[in-house]
Amino acid sequence: PPERSPDSKPPHSPRWRKVILAVLALALVNAGAWWLWRRSHPKTEGPLELQGNVDIRQVSLGFRVGGRIQSVRVEEGDAVRAGDLLAQLDEGPYNDMVQLAQAQLSSAEASLSKLLNGSRREEIDQARAQAAQAQASLVNAKSTFERQRDLRGRNVVAQADLDNAVAARDSAAGQLASAQAALSLLEAGARAEDIAGARAEVERNRANLAAAQRNLADCRILSPADGVIITRAQEPGAIVAAGAAACALNLHSPIWVRTYVGERDLGRVRPGMKARVFTDTRPGEPIEAQVGFISPVAEFTPKAVETRELRSDLVYRLRVVVDKPGPFLRQGMPVTVRLVEENVR
């Protein structure tokens, strides 16, 4: 073997150990720096792909009033459009209520018109004639009183005859005052308070008529939107209470996908972001959609949600609204949502 120089040191000398430790320390520092940089600058992992389920709104339709069902015009699975007649109650009792309310309103309006128009000319003329007759009776009673008073002064008549003349005069004066007051009332017309009360009665009866007409209109169930009947709960002839469901409607729109995103990927999602929805039956035909809602509250991962880590974690619920759903999406259908990354800022 070659001879070792007197100045050379063995490989495991303290000097070599220091060099090795320095190199290891430098490698650890570089590895830590690289890890911190990677953590603050995550690499692009391609389009964000989420798993979710289709949500479709359902409406339970019923009558606002109670009664006997006259007809149910739809079957389960029928497609309906907004405004289509779905079911109808027997309208007979509610028609009677409308007619009664209409008659009461007409009576109240007639009473108000009578007060506003005042007394007829014939009634005023009659009151004037009665006042004139009372005036003539008073004049005659005064003449009789004066004669009886003169005769009594000469002791020609008894005191009783004079008293009767006085009573007749006073009675005639009272009748004249009453006739004149009645004439004044007819000429003045109705009191303002009576007219206000009559107006209030008209408004009350008008409100009763509107309520009766509304109840009559509520004897029919009209489709609130386009959709498909999924439940027919009642049959003709059944007596139902107000609010009882008669059928259920599955709306054509809006349709969205309920999915969840983890906190790590939350910054990659924003409202209005474009997305594509893929179904298992038509994986090659994506459906255009967009992110419509991001929950501001975190929640634990539901058991039905699949994550890459397959472990419980905090996630945020997303609502991905489907623009044109078509006929292939169904309630609860599992789908894949792929977000369009180029729209993320």
C-alpha cells in the first residue's frame, strides 16, 4: 500500500467530521427553504374536480281553502307548464259567498248614495206644506185665545174655556216648530258623520267581496312554473282541509349541484366561475354551469362526500348552478364538477 504522508489525517478525524456536519446543515437549510417556498407557491394541479349531487326544487301544491275536490287533471310524470290547471275544488259554496258579498255591497252603496243625494224635492215640498199647515193652525189658535180672553174679561165664558184656548195655542206653536225643524233637516241633508259611517260600511263590504272572490279563485291549483308532476296525493271526491297537499311538482329550473371544496382549494373558487358538469351516463357530454354560491361557514365533510385524503376534514359547501340542464339530470344524481381554471384570478 502507498505510504501515508506524515501531514495527512485519517478520514474520521475531527476536521473531516466538521466538514460533513456543515454540508448536512446546509442541505437541511436548503430543504427547509424549498419546503416553505413550495407551501407558499403550490404547484398547479390541473382543473379542480369535485364530486357532488344534483339538487332540484320541489313544490308541494295545495288548496288555500278547504272543500270537496271536484277534479284532479294530472297524473304522476305529466309535464306541465306555468299556469296549467292541476286540480279544482267544488266552487258552489264559494260562488254563493261571492253573490252574498256582492248583494251586501250593493245595499251599502245604495245607502251611501241616498245620504249623498239628500232628500227628494217631493219630500221637501211635503215638509213645507206641513209647516204651512202648522202655521195656519197656530194663527187660528191665537185668534181663538184672544176671543176667549176678551169674553173671560167680561165674565161671558168660564175660566176653563180660556185655559183650553191657551193649551190649543201652545200646542199649535209646538207643532209649527216641529214642522219647521223637520223641513230644515230635509234641506240640510245628511250629517257628515252618517256619510262617513256609510262610506266605511261600503269599504267593509267591498273587502268582504274581495275576500270571497279570492277564496273562489283559490279553489283552483295552477302550476307556478314549468315542471313534472311527481306526486298525486288526492283524488276527486275527497274532502280536504285548507293547506292539504294535492300534488307535488318537480321544477325544470333552477337546477344546481351541491358539492364541497376543502380549505386548501377554497382560494381557487369564486362566484361566477365557469364549470362543467359530467354525468356517469354521458361522460363525454359536459353540461355548462357556473359557481353561484360559496358558503361562508365551514362544516365537517359529510359521509357521502369523497375527498382525495378519504378522511374527515372541514369543507365549504358550493352551489354550482346549471345553465341549461336538459332532460338528463335527476334529483340526487351523483355528478362530477370540473371548474374552468382559466377564469380564476
